[in-house]
Amino acid sequence: MPIQILMPALSPTMTEGNVASWLKNEGDSVQAGDILCEIETDKATMEVEATDEGTLARIVAPAGTEAVPVNAVIGLILEEGEDAAALEGAEAAPAAAAPAAVPTEPAAEAAPAAAPAAPAPGGNGATPPAPQREPGARIFASPLARRMAKQAGLALEVIAGTGPNGRIVKVDVEAAIAAAAAAPAVAAPAPAVAAPVAAPAAAPVAPTAPAAAYQDAPASTMRKVIAQRLQEAKREVPHFYLTVDCAVDALLETRAQLNERSDDYTLSVNDFVIRAAALALRKVPAANASWVDGALRQYASADISVAVAIEDGLVTPIVRNADGKGLAEISAEVKELAGRARAKPMGLAPEEYQGGTFSVSNLGMYGIKEFAAIINPPQSMILAVGTAEQRPVVRDGALAVATMMSCTLSVDHRVVDGALGARFLQAFKGLIEDPLTMLL
């Protein structure tokens, strides 16, 4: 029996994935351990390895296929001694895989026979009947059909799909294009009848504002998951915010001196922030907790998630046990994790960006003075770091200039109350303003 290649569940939150690309073609021999394809998950693009050997006989979900359910069949491998006859019925997977498959060539050959059926019975033959879909329902279409419809200026909402489960395929778009092209010829006699009726419509009509030009772009799986999780977090987590201004002149001086001492590392302000946040969690351990199923989960180590912007959204690689690592080690680890996070496909394993007990989001390099971030559950806090800039301050009753950095802590009130959050920020501020204590 053919070996089924199933859409894997590559993270706990993954329910569906997109087939980004195939690295093997139909007919290629496959050995155990070979990379078959790349799957776009909710957080990354991951490689899928073969677990058996044989011949890749059929690609059920070609590159570009979207929203393939977990455990749906995306390909079939024939074992030694099996022939193509064994493929009959093999696509029936444990989960319904048919909607994920793009129609193969036999469906395209049926196009001439399907074309005459496009006009609606009793209609004028101009356009096929509009499909009956619930408002907001997802429209399934093959990548080729989407591209053809876009080039022809046709909206997918008005095209009836004849593929599995109503999926729009190439034949459907061709039929819609042919029907649209035939519409003027069929409607040509209409002006002779319509002219007398249209005459009274000469009354002045108030001008309407032109619609703004726009273009809808499909959201990636990562962007959809980010949107869902942040919406849930903002709705369900009782946020409150605490802001503190830190003087960072001593930190900048210490950073410059340390960077001059060796070419083995280049410390950033964010490296000091990560170290300070981890040590502050050690000083205020009650803040290093989460709300999980109605209970407070206390963490023994400070695992700091660091927000990294990538092309499709945001990912948060984790510096594990950051309270036990020095600045140089933190700096090297962040650079290495961020570099792999931005790679194509993303080179982070799920355990490298899932979890964490506290998050740091730094927009200072973009000149942002102050902002408030949304908590990433089940974490209970996230620190939003602004730019370091010179501001007027009052010291000992006299006006002076200092380099200040605003940091805003978003807090889950179920876990951390105002006094506890203030104690954490007090410890953090003390470390940032006296950076030598971070070196002990």
C-alpha cells in the first residue's frame, strides 16, 4: 500500500498549514531522511523529512496550496514493487484531504466539456450563476485559479467552484472569463428596449465620493495566528501598564568600554536590558509567574523571549536561563537566534521560540520614545523599551541634561498586582542605572 505523506502538526497551536515548496518531484526516488517539502506553519517554515524509502509517485498538494488540515494527505510514496495502480483510493486520508489538493491534468482536459455548462438555465448565457456562500465564508481556490482570476479582474466571490468541496479550479475561472467575454454580444439588442425607460433618469444626482483604491493580500498562516492570539490576549487578559524612565548614561559608557576591550563581542543596549530583566526577576521571583488554568505557575528560571521582526510578522526566540548568563553570552545567543529566525526557511526549532517566562520588545532603534506592548500568554509581563535620548532633567534642584530611556511594563493583573509590578520595575531600573552590578 502506498505510504501517505501527511501534513504534520509542527506546533501545539497548528491546525492547518501551507505547502511552501516541494524539493522532490513526482517520479524521484526517496530515501529515509531526504527532505521532501517545506511547510509553512503558524510560526515558521519547516522542512518535512521522509521516514521511508520508495518513489514519490504523486504530489497531492502542490507548492502554494493553502490551509491544508493537519493529517491531510499531501503526497504519496510507492514502495519497491508497487505500481501506479496501487494509488487508486490512496488519497483518502485520516482527515479529509480533498480540499487541499489542486486538480491534476485530467481535470484540465475536461475543460471543453465543462464550458457549455457555464450559462445558468433560463439565463442569458452571460455569466454563470453566483455561488451561494455564507457571508464571510472562506473561499477555497487553487493558486493557479487565484492568479488567473486576478489577471482577468474577476472576484473569486462570483465564481462557482466545481472542485472538491466547492474549490475554485482553473476550469471554473476559464468558464467565468468566457462568460464575461460573451456578455456584450448577448446584451447588444438591449439598448433599443431600454432607451425609452432610461430617459426620465436625467434628473440631477448628487455626486458620490469615489471609492479608495485598494488591494486585498492574503494573510500568511503566521499573520493569522498572530492576529488571533493578540486579539485573545487583549480581550481576555486584564492588562495594566507601568512606565519608568531610566538614566542610561552610565550604561552607555560601560557598554563602550566593554566593546573596546575585545573584538569577540559587540554588546548592544538590548543585551543589557535582557540581562537586567532576568536579574530583576531573580530579585522579585513572585513576578516570574503565569496564570494557568486558574492557578499561579511559578517559574524557577528567567527565560527571556526577545521580539524579533521578520518578513511575515514577529517571532520571539528565547534566551533560556538568562539570569545565569553574562552579557557576552546573551549577546552572542541573541544574534545567533535572530539570524536563524530571519532565515528562509526559518531555522528555529519550535522549542526555541515557544515558552519563555517574560518578554522584551525593543523599538528604540526606530526612534520610538514610548509604547505599550500586548502580553503574550501564558506569560504575565512584557517590557516595551523605547529609544535612549537626551532630555532635560532636574538633579539636586538644578536643570541638567541626561540620556533617558522610557520602559513600559504591560502586566497581567491576575498574576501581578500594581505593587509587585512596581517592585520589579524598581529592581530593573536600579540595574540599568548601575550597570556594573550586572557584571557581578
